[in-house]
Amino acid sequence: MENSKVVKAAILIIGDEILSGRTEDANLSYMAQWLGQLGIQVAEVRIVADHEDSIVDAINALRHAYDYVLTTGGIGPTHDDITSDAVAKAFNVPIDYHPKALEILQAHYEEGEFNAARKRMARIPQGGVLIDNPISVAPGFEIENVFVMAGIPMINRAMLESIRHRLVGGAPVRSRVVAAHLAEGAVAERLGNIQLRYGRVSIGSYPYYRSSHFGTTFVLRSAEQDDLAAAFDDVVAMIGDLGGDPIFDELKVKPVK
Amino acid sequence: MENSKVVKAAILIIGDEILSGRTEDANLSYMAQWLGQLGIQVAEVRIVADHEDSIVDAINALRHAYDYVLTTGGIGPTHDDITSDAVAKAFNVPIDYHPKALEILQAHYEEGEFNAARKRMARIPQGGVLIDNPISVAPGFEIENVFVMAGIPMINRAMLESIRHRLVGGAPVRSRVVAAHLAEGAVAERLGNIQLRYGRVSIGSYPYYRSSHFGTTFVLRSAEQDDLAAAFDDVVAMIGDLGGDPIFDELKVKPVK
């Protein structure tokens, strides 16, 4: 049975490397689309440094504002991995070695390799429920509505599969996309009128320049199938009326960087 | 004369398309590195929807917390471009057509093409100072410590050049990078000790898996050149002591997605 409630999530990306620009985030787009398929809309993203107060403040702001919070990064064995401690502080609970996490890690390492730094990865805030990591074993954890996961994309994706059954989505939001070699400024008035007629459809327009053409990509989103189809027909009709040719090929309407 | 103060900025990315995951942000990494070269550290990033309250709240939180706020997105001619209005609301000032912006836009369009939607792009919050857009003319604007810019990467980059002389950076933060085929868990204790010795150097470690090797990239950052050099030497010595070969080639130590 489908839930008709809009379910919203925030993603919190933790790491100096993303903020410095040296590393490009490689999880956000994947996570947002993956959550979207479960009927969960990403409503906000924050990126903060490996700095305790910044993480605590972001966790507390986001967990009260949204149904779910998913975090990435900062749960490894080194001194700059402080996410678990910060989450414990945000929830005002103690943090300690989790027996099951210790057991999983102990079994994974050779005798003598399970040093103090690696043991740190078994520290979980009180009340945390482990998230399986089928790639490199060290678990994430869930506490209330916050899911704490690794930042390495391969591990992040595996952890998402581990939590899939724990997330309850709302009505899935579908999208329809069409583009045309028409400037945004030429379509804006008509497009605004279509938006006014369909309050339950979100209509976005995104300009592009390509092969010396101005153009606009139109992305329509809604949980209401009938409204979405009707609004889409109106946008396609508008394109024709303004002398454009609608481009339906999803690959061709991908935004250009 | 170099400013020794740490200067911090936040980036606010505005747009449903980034949150949905359909479009990958293409500005953050460039902007962060560009600001870093001016001695301005990006301390926080937020991504919010094309939704007035979300933009207002983010602007107000960030402009009080950081020296500068740079926004991208939402300043075009269509109904979903609401950034300028939201910024006016955040500053509690009126918004109206800016004579110079109107003049620039009017001169750009052919007779009859300068319609109401395009005129909207000349609406600037009271007190806003225009930011030149040498690509597609429609300006951004600066109000107090907030710089409102376009999201299209080509235009965003051009606008950054337009504001370069208005930003005052602190001591530039330099970085040194080295990698080794050593697991994070094997280096963590020694690395933590190096971090303890150099309080003014930020040492980050980033695990990778490549060609079936575990490895770690070490990124050291500091505004203090001598400390940076000394800490870097210690990390390189640590790699040798642990049986690794330091990899200095920046291309080879780029993170793998």
C-alpha cells in the first residue's frame, strides 16, 4: 500500500576534502535518485568539515526538520574520523564499543592486525543499530532517524542496500523531461501560466548553451500521475506554439556542464 | 600585505535539480579551489530547493556565521527563479528594477524581445551592487557579504572573475599530498601522533581501493609553511617506516570514485 505522505530526507556530507574542492562528491546524485525511487525526496543537503561542533549542529538541525537524515564520511579508523562521536554528542548519549561490531571486525582481521585504531570503528552511540558493510566490514549505524554511513562510494552504495528495508517512503515522485532550442526568456510567461494551472506539479526550467544554440530543458515532477501527464502535454504544446521542436531523448536533454 | 586571519565562506547552491540527483553540481569543486587560492576557506555548503523559506533561512544562517556567502542558481527569467526575491526577504529590504541592470538587459535584446520575464532579471534587492555577467548579460548582485550568482558553470566562473577584487582573503592555505599502498587502519596510530604534534596543520587521510590494493591518500593543509613542511616530512617518514612507498604524483593520488 502506497503512503501518500511526502517523505523528506536530508543528506549530510562530512569531510574537509569535499569542502576544499580537491575531491568531488560522488554520492549525492546517486543517493538522491535512489531515495527518490523509494518515494523519499531529498529536501536539503549540507556539507560540513571534520569538526565536531559543525557536525553536531548539522545533525540536530536536520534530524528535527526531516523524516530521515543520511550522513556520509568520517567513520574510519583515523584521528579525523569523528562522525560517530559527534552523533553521540548530538543525541546526548554515551558511545562505546558495540559487541557485535567488535565481533565482526575481530573476525575480519588477521591476528595482530586488529589494533586500537581499527577497534575505534566498533564504537557506536548507545541505541545505535548496526548497518551492514558487505565490502570492508566496518559497520555504519542507525540511531532514531539518522543513518550514518561510509563516504567511499562503493561502500556507501552497499550500505544503502543494507538499509533499504528500514526506510518507509511516500508516494513516489515521477518526472517527465523535454527540451527545446528555445531561450528561457522566450518561454517564461507561458511556462509560468502552466505552473499556475498545475499546483501539484513542480515545473523546473534549466537553460543550456550547446552547439551555439540557446535552449531550455523542462523537468516536471509530481506524485500525481494524471496532473503530471496533463502538464507535460501542455509544455509540449507550448514548445510547438513557440516554434520549437520538442526533444524527448533523455540523453540529449541531459544538462551540459 | 597578507591578512593572517582565517577567512571563511559558505556556498549555497539553490535548485531542485541538484537535490533530485538528476543534475550533478558542477560548480562546488571549482569555486572551493578558486576561493582557496584567494585565502578563503569554504567552511560549509548547503543545497536547498527553489523554495522561498528554505532559501531565506539558509541565507540568514550562513551570512551571520561566515565572512562571505556565495550563492548559485535561481536568478533566471522563469517562475522557478526566486533567489533574488528570497535574498531581499532575508535582508528585509524591498526589491525593484535596478536602472543599470534594466539598461544592460535592454541593450542586449532585440526590439520586442525584452519581455516581462526577461525584465524580471533586472530586479535587485535594495542596496545590491551588480555583478557583471560577460556571457549572457543578466547580472548577479552583491548585498553586504552575500554574492548572488548564476548556476550555469560558464557564467558562474565569469562572475567569479567579476568579484575577485571585492573579496579579501586571509593567509592562503597550502596543501601537500602523498599516498601509499597502506591501509588506513595500519597507519592510524602513527598518523594521529603526527597530528598531535602539529596543531596548526590539518591532516586528512582518505582510503582508496585500486587495482586490488588498499591505500590511503594523505592531505595536509596549513597556512603555516614551516609547520606544513615539517609535518609532511613526518608523514613521508612514517610511510617508509611502515614499509610503504610514498607516491607523490598528484595525478596518481587523485581519489577514485
